[in-house]
Amino acid sequence: RHGGPLQAPLRDDVDVTILDRRATWDPTGPARFARLVRRERIDIVHSHARGTMKFVALCRRTGLIDTPHVFHDHYGRLHLDRRAPSDLRSAMRLGVDEYLGVDSRLCAWARQSIGLAPDRVHLARSGVDLSRFAGVVPVDLRDACDLPGREVVLVMVANLRQQKDHPTVLRAVAALPEDLRRRLAVVFVGSTT
């Protein structure tokens, strides 16, 4: 919809187009998007987030674009919300050519709840290019976080938001026997708005 912090790390030779949509269903957004796809001769549209997927699916279903559409689903609330409302089912069935789920449960949901054909559903586990951290100086978390005597230090690196489900980690630790809890520590690393 608008610019943001993800633009800063992009190389200078990466083109950025901001559609300036005021909402998911901004009536002028699809036409601007379709012009961009045609002008840049885009071969595949790869969308993330369900709102963006619905936007691209609308462009496909209305004939504004005929470019193949891959939806890369990272929906982290599946354990809380397995619904498949009609607008979501319709968008995914009619406006998505291939579905990538980052978890096997998402893939099963896409097949069973949405009704996508199995040959259109693919598992694409998330990963991190560890070479990005080659120059990072290691930190001793036991010292940095004042955790003397902890045999095991678990680190969860994720933005602090509902989809990442930090409470499950805390409940799992709380369910451990007390002698085991005293031997470990959990460190959350992330940010939130």
C-alpha cells in the first residue's frame, strides 16, 4: 500500500513501485497494478499475506491480469483459526494458480478446507541464509542476560506478535518438572509495534 522499512536494504538496481492503495479494495488499485504487470511484462506474481492474495486474485478473476499467481502462505494463526470463509475459498480457488505453504498443516488446510487440488499445493519451508551472519560477533547469552547456572538456553527469534505464538513456549516450559525448569532459560528476541 505504501513505502516502509523493507525498502531501505534493497539494492539500488531493484525497482520499487508503490500502489498507494488506501485499503485492500481500493477501486483504483487493481487498475494501477494491472498497468504495472503489463508495463514490466511480469511473468509470475508471487504474493504473501491473505489480503494481498485476495487483491491479486481479484485482478485475475476480473481479467485485469492473466499472469500466473503463486500464493506463498505464512499464516501463523492456523492453530487458532482454521476457518475458510467463502471469500477466501473463492479467491484461492479462482485466483491462485499454485499454493505454497510454509508448514505441512497449512498445505493440508489448503487441500481439505479450501478444496485446492493436491497438485496445486506445495510445501515450501521457510529458511534463513546463515551466510548473512558470517561477520556477526557471537554473544554469550548467559552473561548478557544474567543467566548463571543455566545448562540450556533456548532462544526464540521472531517478531513479538500473536501469530508467532510465544504463549505456547511459555506454557510448555511451565509444564516441565521444576528441577528441569531451573536448569534452563528461554530468551525471546524480537520486536513489536
